[in-house]
Amino acid sequence: MRVQTLVFDAFAKKTDFYQTNSIPSLMTLGFNLFMERGMIKESVNNAPAGGIVQCLDGNKSNMGFIATVNDRDHIRISCTNAGLDIEGAYKKCHEADLELQQYLQFAASTEYGYLTSNIKDSGTGLKLTAMVHLPSTAFLEQLPPLVEALQKKNIELKYGFGPNSDSKFGFSAGSFFIASTTISSVGNEAEQRTLFAEALNFIMQTELQNRKLVIENHMTRAKDIIFKCFASTKIGYLCTNREALSIVSGLRWGLNLGLFNNLTYHQIMTIYYRVQDAKLKFVLSNGQFTFPQDIAKDRSLQEQFMRMKLIRNTFEHIQVCE
């Protein structure tokens, strides 16, 4: 509890406004919302005297910044930005780090840098992570060589939403993957950010090359997958979370391949967050909705019905390019 109190007090002295919460004070639904956004890990839920710190902009929560307390390390500062904005995310974390050092003493040595619970995180203590969408690479079964090439750059590529052997997209549900650095002791922070940006560029160039191969040699098969996803937005009534990921991924892939009009990346990524489990539970718990009589008492089916309705309404104006 002493560490939690010290960290919470340090944030209270900062110039920005931060809201602090101990983990027991968080509702399960609120905790799951943070997890769905990738802001916290499940392990903090069982951490002794665990807590989180949010940065608030007025009365609105800034979901881009969060700090966890007493998880694997005493404090973990993280920030997320859209569009692979490495520097923007780093700047927010760095500013918070500098301010906290006025009130807290961090464990570090001149030889090893920051001292952490995991030796791979020692050094700068910096871990960089990005979510990437690789449908063409997965479709062409070119993930293994990409993973091998990234390992040589100290980058790990893993499932974004768990393996899905039944998915036609490849080895991850919706072909969403997480690229992250594996070691923090090589180079300084600037060098690590540069190397990570180069790795992300390599991933994107690989996907673009595979996209070109799909367009040139496999468009019939690709269209079959994509237009089946599109059709489900018109005629479906119920939709699980994993089915929603496939729909979102298929429409995004179709947009990449130039198959749709009246569709934007903003629409796709907005619905991507709105239809996840915890978000839907939150919406349903805070409003009155009418459902067909046969699912009026089944909360699971209500969530699936609401998910499909949101997807259908979001994409009702999509037009297929001739």
C-alpha cells in the first residue's frame, strides 16, 4: 500500500489532472473496458495494492494514457496513439516520467539502467508495441518468414486476438497482430524508437508487396472472402465478437484493395472498439433497448443482436466498386 500511496501522491502533484483508482474500487466492467483497449493487463487485477492512473481532459477520460501500479513492476507508464505515431506516444510517457522523477526515486544503475522485474525490460525500460493488420500476408501464408525476419530485429509478432485456425485470413482472428520489442537493453531510447519504426516500415512494405500479389493473382478468392463479410452486414442478425473481427478485417481488406466506396478507415476502427464485449455490456447496462421476444431474456443473444445492429447501421451506405 505504501508504494501505491507514494505513486498516487506523485501524480496528484503533477500539472495535468489525473484520476487514481485502486483495483478493488474498479467495477469489473470498467476493468474489462481498459483491457479491451489494451491499456492494462489482466495480471494487475490480482496485484497486491494494484491501481491505475488515468489522465483526464476536463471530464473526459484520455484513453491514450494510463499508468498501472504494483503490477509486474511498481509503476508502468503507457500511452497509445493511432496511426503508428511512435513519437507522439513516447512524448506523453516521457513527460510523465520526467515529472514523476521530481517526487519518486526509481531503481536504476549507471551500468544496467532501470532495474525491473524482467531482465529484458532493464536498460531504458522502454517497450514499444503496435497493432498491425496483415490480411494479404496471412492469406498468402507468408507470416512464418516475416516472423523469422522480425526476430532478427528483436521484434516479436504475435496474435492480436488469439489464434483462429478456422479463419480463412490466416493465423490470427481478423488478421490483427501485435508487433513489439523484446529487449530494452540495446541502445538508447532514441535508437530503440528508430529501430522499431524501421521494423514497422518493413512489416508494412511486406504487406503492400503481398497485397500487390493478391491483386495480380488471387482476386477471385480474395473477393469471395471480402464480399461474404460484406454480405453479413446486410442480412445478419446475430454476431459474436470473433465474427465481428472477421467482418471488420474483411471490410478493411476490401478498402485496401479498392473494392468499396463510401467507406473510411475511421468508420472501421470506430466500430472495431464499439462492438467488443465489455463495451457492449456497458451500453446495454446504461440504456433501455427493445429486442425480439425470443431473445428478450437472453443477455448473450442481446449482445450479439446489438453488435450486428451497430455493424449494419455503420456500414449501410457502403457501395461495391464495379
